[in-house]
Amino acid sequence: MRKGLLLAGSMLTAIVVCLALLPGAGGAPPPLGTYRAAVETVLARRGIEHQGVRVVDGCAPSHQFCRHYRGDVLVLAPRPRRGEIVCRWRWTGCALTIEQLGLHGEPLPDGGLPVRPEDLRQLLEDLRRWLR
């Protein structure tokens, strides 16, 4: 009985966490829509001038089931600079590193596509493993 109540409480907590991750929840800013836009936001915030940004992205294990994201970044400037984006999830928990510009693990604004049902299922699965 006690274990059942604990499990129910854990599930309720997981649901609240999932709802908080949905776009627009908690007064969060609207999603940027692209990794390029997120990189440009960081560059503008740091006062780094550039003529453009290119991002070549990739998801693991595949684009259909993207859990982890890594993208190559090229900042177009008089001397082009290369870096990378690494995310814990497809559109959240992302960090930008461009060594030559002094950016090391710079947090990117969360954005992009809304949380998908499979993202929520994976989050619940990870949470269950963590609670064990």
C-alpha cells in the first residue's frame, strides 16, 4: 500500500515536471525556432559581430527518435570560427562552444519544436530509473 502511494506521488511529480517543460508554461519566452537563431541570440548578447551563422545538425540515435543533439556551428566573420552545439534533449539543455570566441558551454535559450509525446515518455522513463 505504502509503495503504491509512493509510486502515485512520483507519477504526479513527473506529470508536473512534464507540464512545466511544455512551451509557454511558466512564463518562459517563446521558442526561437532554430538552433541558428539561438546561436545568434548568444552572439548578440555577448556583443560578437558576425555576418551570419550556419548550423549543420545531427540527432542521435536518428532524426526520427532524436534524444541527443549535436550540431556543428560556423560563425561567418572576417575570420570564420567553428564550434559546436550539444544538447541533453532535442531542443533543451543546449550549450554552445566556440573556443576561438571565448564561448565554453554557453547556455542556449531553449526553443524549437514543442515537446513531443515520445519526449515525455522518455522523460518519464528516465525519471523512473532515477527514482529506483
